[in-house]
Amino acid sequence: MSREPHMTTEAIDIIRRRVLSGEGMIYIAFVVLIIVFSVSSPFFLTLSNFENIGRQTALVSIIAVGMTFVIVSGEFDLSVGSVVALAGVTAAIAMRLFADHWFVGALVGIATGALVGFVNGFLTVQFRTPSFLITLGSLGIARGFAMMLTDTRPIVITNESYFKIFGEGHVLGVPVVIAWTAVLMVAGAILLHFSTFGRKVFATGGNTTAARYSGISTYRIRIATLTLTGLLAGFAGVVLSARSHAARPDVGAGLELDVITAVILGGAALSGGRGTIAGALVGSLIIGIVNNGLVLVGVDSSLQIAIKGFIIWIAVTARRQ
Amino acid sequence: MMSGSVSDPIGTSAGPAEEARSTPPLIELDGVVKHFGNVHALRGVHFDLRPGEVHALLGQNGAGKSTLIKIFAGVLDKDSGTIRIEGRETAFKSAAAARTAGVAVVYQELSLVPSMRVADNLFLAREPGRFGLVNRRKLVADARRFLEEQGLPLNPTARVEHLPFAYRQLTEIAKALSGEVRVLVLDEPTSSLSRGEEEILFDAVRKVSRQGVGVIYVTHRLEEVFKLSDRVTVLRDGANVGTFATSDVTMEQLVGSIVGPSGTGAASSKSEDYERAPPSETSQPVIELVDVNNDRLNGVNLAVQAGEVVGLAGMIGSGRTEILESIFGLRRIASGELRIDGENRKVRAPIQAIGLGAGLVPEDRHLQGLVLDHSIERNVALPRLDRLDFFGLFRRRESKARARAAINGLSIVAPSTGTRAAELSGGNQQKVVFGRWSDPTPRLLLLDEPTVGVDVGAREQIYEVVRTMVANGASALIVSSDLGELLMLTDRIAVVAGGRVVDVMPVSEIRNEEHLHQIVQEAQA
Amino acid sequence: MSDTEPEPAVALTLKNAWHTLIATGGLIYVGLLALMIAFAFASPVFLTAENFANIGRQTTLVSIMAVGMALVIINGEFDLSVGSTMALSGVFAAITMKMVGHEWIVGAVVALATGAMVGMVNGLLTVKLMMPSFLITLGSLSIARGLALLVTGTRPVNILSEDYVMIFGEGHVVGIPVPIVWTIVCTIGGIILLHFSTFGRKIYATGGNTTAARYSGINTDFVKVTTLTITGMLAGLAALVLTARSHAARPDAGAGIELDVIAAVILGGAALGGGTGTIVGALVGSLIIGVLNNGLNLVGVDPSLQLAVKGLIIWFAIALSRRRVR
């Protein structure tokens, strides 16, 4: 068996397929976008603007890591925006009530997110119901609780190290927000693409029957992916509250749209079984760059909301088999 | 010493045939009985499999093959009888138990994740690695070594969804073999493969059996039996007809035992109980296909005269069903003509076909025929909704009357027209599908496996319905794997193979079911 | 595939009355009754004619859109965009009325047409791209909202037409407030369409088994596009009622109302996978939500909690519908 020529044709084949099938299109679109905005605005291609984009897309990117797991396993989570708000609120309240320590806030915020995610997952498998419906319910519930706990008013956070660690500090000159995004991205990529757990996630979404026949508990996998997304949404809530020095119960509304769009743009199949963390990151950056670019070019913020809707249509169209 | 080697198929090759005979069979069934309600699927089946042999399992649809496979797989439990694995009595309570006992059933495309690579699929949920991380290099290397040992020509890094069908099948087999396997069950593995692809599969099966694995090979194609198997067991009506050494039987003998004594006389008995005027040769065909091509058909030529019943005989995957689908507007015709009453028509959707007088009874009544959750009345009304329309309003009373007429006319056993289709037996469900076309009678009936999964009594009633419809002026095109049924119902038989009508002959030229079986087998080759 | 054996008919005994209640969807009627009794005891104001008119008015928007959503869900699809569609329709109606001298008929036509247009685009994209409608409508949710904000500059648009206000918001017909009249009209229209028309049969069949419907000559794509268009149009009608009542079209109106609408329909007995459900059920579902909101208000429960309660209702409705399947 002559392996060498075989491998090269295969490699060419893969490249050709990736580029043409839309899996590669996103990267091309990414580069094109950067070029277009660089030409139309002198401020776009600056280091500080890129730092800006990184900070602005951090929330979407962080949650997109979890959403990639969820979508690859064949599910959806519409509740992430509300979870961001609820987690920020519980973190702020915990720091007020128990101890004004950054760790308490982070722990409670993240745990809140994970709990909501777990309930989402549990109900989804228990009722054998599309998760988008279950999470549509939790979207309301989490938001309601966030508003109830705060009496619809923002809670001010005063813990300096909380701000430093999650919101405003720098690590080796890099804003912590971006550092966290990078860390979670790498961890997510390892978990999805290099771990046995990741394999199980792909198998669960790609062919549930096959996964079950191979001894995978697809129920547990789906609960796990939804819990993970909840956890990361909780983390995003902590980051957001640290950045704004306050926990607002009305933040993150509509965030699910950006996150799902990012993941689908990044090449995840709607039916599950396909998707990458890197793709989700690029998807998230594309959304960020479009928003940032539109602002720099001076487009109305209302129009940006409409454009987001169009992007999800485009993403869905591109995923058409 | 034997058990050590068979439990490790990758290890040293198992002993030769003489050695195998001295050891107990890998798997042995004795007097296995299985009912579904009052239908006897298996009435005391005997079967044994020796290490290293390929044992073919033959029988018509409904003979009990698939029930037997499900029992091997642990999906169904037997009602009585014994199953012994290497001499020890066992009862498979679940698919997992069967798997632990070393029995692997290869289903078609059921156990693969298409978006993953071959290697990923082989080692799914048992990847090599540490601390929950996968050693990707070792995964691929292990898979490559395993595939080379098994002699399976598969590239471990290819994604399954990009593989041609035969190689997906091989991947299925490889996956089945990658555990501790002593018995490999293959269920019609070649039904959707091309000629060249078949050879790849046969090679793989031979290699696998040489490793000491016993292979149970279920098929409809007799040539494969002779090419591949050491022994062959024939089932008919849920019971053994016999087990033969392949080298000792001829194709005629096998066909005879598959069809049974009743089949030999079918053609002659047909004309007696089924009398009507033969369609005139001069009349214009109701429907005519001229050089019809599309993704599954290669130049189909076929004509059905008014009042004529034509049977389509062929293997699964030969294009039989696709001919019906193309006529009914479910499959786009790429080139060629579809003439109805001599006029070239473009039928793009079923509604047009129905408007031109066609009616289809599809192959899978659960998937394509019925809305199981809905009442008989709703189901019966489905294809006639536009006729039951009164300025946008639905004529409920009339629809109910129609449904009641269908229940009476077809002797559907149901408490009322409001009974849900899901609550009916298979035969009654099929009668509901027929009932949809009872008023008015279509000019061209397209029947795809009209009696599959239907008990004997209901089957007779369905035949009667078809005859009545034909007597009322309908023509019919019938696809069936039950060749006796074709001979009984039709005037002419069109033999389909490779997406073409290979031959058309009047039923009077066919001696009996056995003869037709042989014609179909030969057309395939 | 083993054949389904006929199950013995379930005898209606006290023992399994509970199961029958669940299976037939009768539980929600009992639930509505129980809720009303509970609130009647908890608040003296609850059981008054005035309060009932209140509930009717408050649930109007959800009820009208629930009629459309019932069609869509029975048809096997979902529409998450109804809230934004309502806002966009209202805004367009108000703006065009300003331009043509406050003619109510212009506003009415524009609102209905806008809603129908959004619905049709949802439908066409869903069937042409063969994608889940909840994703397509998630996109249009954002697009419609964005456009509504854009054309108004995020500010409310006042409505000065008295006729408009009377016809859709504040008038009375034989003593009944017009919003309730419109709800009744939509409900009856929905019942006729779904339960008495030939098209209704096609909706049920398409949702129950799309393949079988297609094999029976039903143009399932057309059916889907039509039901989504009808839902859009009813969102437009809801916009008329809302804007007439508040004398203004707000671009941020109706955010999150899809939650109530979907909850109402599922609570009303529609199967999540399509194929079963009734208009009356959807209306009762909507009333339950309305009674619950109203009652919680009267009893003095935090409005924030009501949002959470809506989410819980969706979960509860799903749990109920799962029971029904088994």
C-alpha cells in the first residue's frame, strides 16, 4: 500500500471540500470583512480597535464555546441571555450577603449558570422535548428571577479585585477579558476535539442510535453539554457585571441570537454532529467586526439589530446541505 | 483452547473445518418459537453455526428471517425454545447481552456517525488515551493496524459521510468486528451495492470467516449463496425447510424450497379463481413510459393497457419502487416521456398525478401512508380532500360516509370511523390505505408491496379489493417481492433490474413461482 | 418493525378518570376552573364583571396570536417572531396613517399586510431552505424589531385617528369591548378554518405526517407558508388592537410575548410535533395565562415573578403534553 500519494490526494480533497462546502467560506468571509472595513475606516485597522472588538465579542465568544457543545450534541439553548443576567445578579448579591470577596461572587455566579443549564438538560431528556422549547421556558424564568431578586434595579458591586480579575485588569498587557476568552476557547477546543467526552458529544449529535449502541449515555451527554453552556453563560455574567461595576437584571436580552449565529456561522450543523470551537470563535468575531465596523462607518444601532437577523438567515442558508 | 482463540478474533486464526466440527457450534437454536399476537412468526426453528463458516439464511419476505435476526441481536426475546452459545444455554435479554456473548449484527447505516472518521467510529466510546484525552495518533494507528489485520481496504482517516456505500458497509462490519465477536450477522448487505462493490464486501466476508468468526448471511440473491456460503438454511412460514451444504444443492432446489409446494401451482390456479376479459391489445395504453431516466432509472420503457394489471418483479433496489414514484410525481423525471392516454405529461407533484387518475399505495404505510395519530376518517379523506371541498368548507358528513363505506367495503375491523389509525392491526391499517382510493376508483392503481406485514386473512381481502377495483375499470401496476402474489394478480410481468425494465412477458408464459424466481435471479446477473 | 397490536378500549372508570382527563386534554379546563375558584377566594375583586372584562382585554393580544400559533404548531412549525412582527406592523400602520391624513382603513390594511408579509417570508425561507422554522423566525424576530426601531428612531408614533381607536381599541359592540369582539371573531374564524375547512385537514395532515400528506397529493410547502402567513397577519391584527388602545405605536412593544403565545397553545393541548391541537384549547390556554397574571396582580405578587411564572407554565405545558403522548 503506497501511503504517500494517497495522503496527498486526500489532503487536497479535504482542502477543496472544506473551502467549497462553506466550512472554509467563513474564514474567507472573515478576511474579506477585515479588508473592507480597513479600507472604509482609518480607525478599523488599529491595535486599540482590535482590543475593542475582542472585548466586545468576549461575552458572545465565551458562551459560544458552550453553545458549540450544545449544538454539536443536537440541542439548542435559548436561555443564555437571561442566564447572563441572573448569574451577574446572584454573584452581586452573594458578595453583599456573605463576603465581599471576588471568589464568592464568581463561584455563586458560575454555579447559578450551571444549575440553570443542568435543569435545562434534565428537563430536555426527561420530557424528550426539543431543548429550544425547554430553554424558551427558562429564558422567562431566569429573567423573572433576576428582576425579582433585584427589584428590577441594578445592584452596585464594589469589590476591586472582582473588577480586576474578571473585568478590567490586564495580564501581560492583554485585557483580562480577552485572556479569559482565550483560556476558555483553548480549554473548550481541547475538551471538544481532543477528549473522549468530545467524541461522545459528536457521536450523540451525529447519530444518537449509533452512540447508544456504542454504550454512550446520550442523556448524560446532553445534560452535560447544556450544563456546560449554562456554566459558561454564568461566567459571562460574572465578566459582564465586573466590567460594568454592577449587576443589571435586564442585560443580555437577545444575546442568544448572537451566540447561536456565531456557532452556526462557524460551521456547526443544525442537526448536530458537526462543528468546531475555532469556527465558533471566527463566527463570533465576524459578528463583532460587523457591529464594530457598522458603528465606525456610522450605521444606526437599530439597523444593527436588523442586520443581526439577516446574519442568522445567511448562516442558516450557508449550512444548507 | 478453541474458546481462547474465538474470543479473540484478531489473534491466531481459528482451526480448520475438521477441528470446528469436533467443538460445539458457536451458536445453536433449537425449537425457537415466536408469536406476534396470533401471528406465528417462528414455529420451532433450528439453526446452528460453526466457527469459520459462512451460513446463508434464505426465505421469502415473511418467512421469519428478520424475526430470527432480531432474536440473534437480542432485540426480541423468543417465546420458547433454547439458544446455546458454545454449548451453554443462554437467553438474550437485551442487545447488550447479545453483544457481550459475542454476537454482532450489522445493520445498514445504523451504527455509524457520518460526520466522524472511520477510525473515530471504530473506537467510539473506547478511544485510546489518558486522563480523558484522546491519543489521536494512536487512535488512527490502532485503527489502521486493525483494518490491515482484518484485511479491510478502508482508510481510517476518511470521513464516513464521504465514503461510497460499500465502504460504509465495510466500516459497519469493521466496527462490529472490533469488539469480541464470534458471530457476525449480515442482513442483506448487498441490497444497495453495485456489482464491483459487492466483490469488495465478499472479500471482506471471506477474510473475516477465515479468522474463525461464524458469519450468518441473510440474502435474497441466490448467486451470492453459491459464491460465498458453506451451508444454507431455508425458512418458510416460520419453519425450517432444510439446511444444505452449498456444494450439494442446485439453484433449482433452493428456489423450490424457498417457494414451497404451493408456489408451483400458483400460476395454474390463478386463471380459475380470477376470470375476466383480457384487455384488448389494440386499446391505447393508459400509461406509457418511454426512455424514462432519472437518478435511479436508466431508460425505462413500459406500457399499461386499460384494464390491465402489470407486475413489476425485481430485487429491492432494482428500481421497482422508483418507477412508481416517478409516475406519481414523487421523483423528477430527467428525460424521457410519461404518456397518459397517449399524451406526454409532466407530472411534478402527486396532486397532478392524482388529478390524472393515479392512486398510490406506498411501500411503508407508517412512514408514507398514514397519519398514525389521526382517525380512520381523516386518513381516508387525505388524497380526496379537494373533492370533499364545498367552497372551502370540508364536507364532514360526506367524508364520514366515505370512511364508513370504506370500513364496510374493505371489512376493516374498527369500532368507528373515529378510531385512530395507530390502534389498528397491520392488515387493517393497510386496508385503510386502500380505502383512501376506494371512491372514486383511480384509473391507474400503483401498489407498492400491497400486502407486506399483513396477515393471511387480510391479504385475501386486499386481493379481493384490487380485483374489484380492476373490475370497475382500473388498471394497476404492482410491485411485490411476493412472486406468488404477482402471478396471481397480474396479466403481465415486467422484470426490473438496474433501473430498467429488462423483460416483459405475459403471465401465461411463466410456469410457476419458481420459474419467475429464476427469471428474476437471472435478470440480476 | 413489529405491527401495532390493537389495544383494548379503555373503560371509563373512576380509576382512570385522571388519565382520561390528561389524555383528552380536559385537564386545562379543570385547571382554569380551579384557578378561578382559588383567586375568587383569595381576592374579593376577582369575581366581578369588571375584572372579567379586564382579563378579556388583557389577554386579547395573546389570544389573537394564539389562534395563528395554534395553526402553525399543529402544522409542525414554530414562530418566535410574533412579538416583533406585532411591533413592526403597528409602527408601519401609525406611520402610513400620518402620511395619508389619519385614515383608519389605511392603517388597518398596512398593519395586516405587514404582518402577512413577515409571515410569508418566514414560511418561504423555512420551506425553501428546509430549515427549522424556529431558527428562521429567530432571525426575523431581530430583523422586524430592528426595522421597527429604525423607522421610528426608537420613539413611539402617535395615532390621532379617532375611528381607528374606536374600531380596534376602545369602542364597544352591543356592550362588549371591541378587543374582545376581535378575539371572538378570530377564534371563530380559526375554528372554521381549522376544524371545518378542507384546508384545516391539510394543516393537520401536514403536521401529523408530512411524508404521508405529500404522498396524498397535499402541497405541504404551500400549507406551511400559508399558516405562517396567517400567523403573521394575526400579529398584524394584534398590533391594531394594541396601538389603538395605547393611541400610539411603540417600536419596543411585544418583546417576549411569543413566550405567552406558545405557552398558551401548548397548554391548550397542541402536540409539540404537530398533528394535534384545537383553537378552543389555545384560547383556554391563553385565558389561563391571563387569569394567572390578573390573579397574581390582585393578590399582590411581584410582576417580576410573573415572568418567571410564564416560563414555568411552558415547562408545565410541555410536561402535560408529554403525558398525553404516552
